[in-house]
Amino acid sequence: MTDFSDTSTPSQVVGTAATQEAEIPSGTVLIGTINAKNRAYALVKSSRGEITQVKPGDRIGRQTVAAIEQGQIILMHNGQTERMVIPGG
């Protein structure tokens, strides 16, 4: 049996989630990922507070963006991979 007791509209749910306060950690942080029209991008905040759009092949410091997936990016440096995820995501 389906429970229809939650009468929140999708926009209300999204609005509530999007306006929750959270502290962004210091250092380099993944802010978000975008996948549109067979292209993937990510927004990354640097330790200086600058927000930059990156795509596969771009560099973040000494690391190269190898892949962008929903909520995470894969970075490579000297044959080693590292996963950067959205904080709290």
C-alpha cells in the first residue's frame, strides 16, 4: 500500500535541502558536479576561496581530473588515484 501522507511538493523538498546551513571545510573542496549533454564538469573551491569549474583533463594543483561522477571526482597524480567527494554528500 502506498503512503500518501507526505504532501510536500518536490520544490519544497529541494528548497528545504538547498537552504540548510553548512560550513564548507577549509582547503580544496568539491562543491558540486554537473553532467549535461555528454559533458561533465565540477565546481571546486580552492584553499584561497576561489571557485573554479573543471573538466576531465584539467589540473587541480599537481593532480589531474581523471573522471567526474555524480557527487565526486577522481584525481590522478604519479599513477595514484584519489577520490574527492562533496562534503556531507
